[in-house]
Amino acid sequence: MKKNIAYLSTIIVIFSFYSCEKVIDLPLKTSPSQIVIQGNVYDQAEPDTIKISRSVKFSESNVYPVVTEAEVMISSNTGESEILTEIAPGIYITSKLQGIPGSTYTLTVVTGGETYTASSTMPAAVNIDTVYLKNGIDYASNKDVHIKFQDPANVTNYYRVVEFINNVRLSLFDVDDDKLSDGTTIDHRINVTDTTYKTGDKIDVWLESVDKNAYAYFSTARTVDRNSSTPANPVSNLNNGALGYFNACSVRKIMMIVP
């Protein structure tokens, strides 16, 4: 019974997480609808999730049609494989798969007579040393959340940082790499604007170690999100014209309560 309750709680968290996920619009009014696949495999003992929907034209409302009854499978180069279960329209989860750093995972989605695939190799985890608040860079009254972590030396590392406030995931694409900081202690300011923290707020931060292709997606998605003067669709690691990403990553988490 306890296991069932814990599993149900995890599913509720998944719904909360994906209700904040961002789908990138195509920039052209005449662009046809395309399949959008978003999903992660973590090195954690909890279900992994793949969300499948379709893009909409620029002129249409922000209601993204979900893709139901797709065949979704995740396999690894070590021989593991699992067919995912659709627990809600367009949301597919694993029940037993747990990512292992160093392994390569392949996502296969079959729907509408088309097959879409993507592969991602899970890097080793990097621990977070500390999380703290610091005066904002504009010296305003608002404070920024920072994390510090030790970057492994002589290894190319790519990171995505995810922040939750009171269990609500912030809508952002926050990435970093060690191009100029290999082997050093990285002090990363989480890139959030117009956010005011109140005493008692619970802040959770995830440090995801991602591969190069996933980093390329999150990095270009961040450019689109900032209304770049030269916007472009995020670089996807999915084939066959699909939008979105498949991200096999290790993750470490830290929490603080705002004093």
C-alpha cells in the first residue's frame, strides 16, 4: 500500500512538472503542424516521462493538441528496454527503467504511421555544494538564487539548471558549460527575472548534467524565449522532422528555505 501511495504521489508531481513545460511555436504563420516530443530519463528511482503533442500555427491559440495512443519505447545500449504506459492523454511514463550514467538511451515513438527516434548519452552526475541568495546584479531589492558546484577537470561538461519555488517549476531554459571554467568551482546565478522571494518560500534546484545535443536544444530554446533578433527553432536531437528533445541526464538536487 505504501508503495502504491508513493507511486501515485510521483505521478502527481509529474503532472505538476509538465503543466509548466514550454512548447516552442513555429515562427511562420503558414508552418504546418508538427509533432513535438519532450522527455527525460534520469538516474533516479522514479518514473521517467515523455510528453507528446503537436505544434500549432502562429495565428492559432496556445492550445497544443496532445498525441494519444502512440507506441513509445526507451531502450539502452546495455540491453534494457521498456514500453511506456500512457497515464493521461499525451503523457507516457516508465515503471521500472532507471538511468545509469555512461549509458546511451534511445527513444522510439511510433504514431500516425511515422517513426521518430532520438538518442542521448547520460553523463556522470555533478554534486551541488551549496545554494544561497545574493543581491541581484542590478542592485535592486530582489535577490538571485546561486548554486556552487565543482566542475570535473579535463572533461567537457554541459549543464541545465531547473528551479522550483514552492513546488512550482519556473518556465525557463537555464544552461551552463565549462568552456571557460574547466575543473574550477562554478558559481551559477539562476537566470530568473521578475521573481521576488519571500520569507518561508521553499526553493528547490536541480543540476542536470546533460549531453552536447540536449545542451544545444536548451541553449537555442533559451535564445527563442528571450525574443532574439534572429529567432530560430531549437536544435532538436529527434529525427524525421520532430520538434522537442530527448534528454538522458543525471541530476542532483538541493533545497533551501528563504530566511
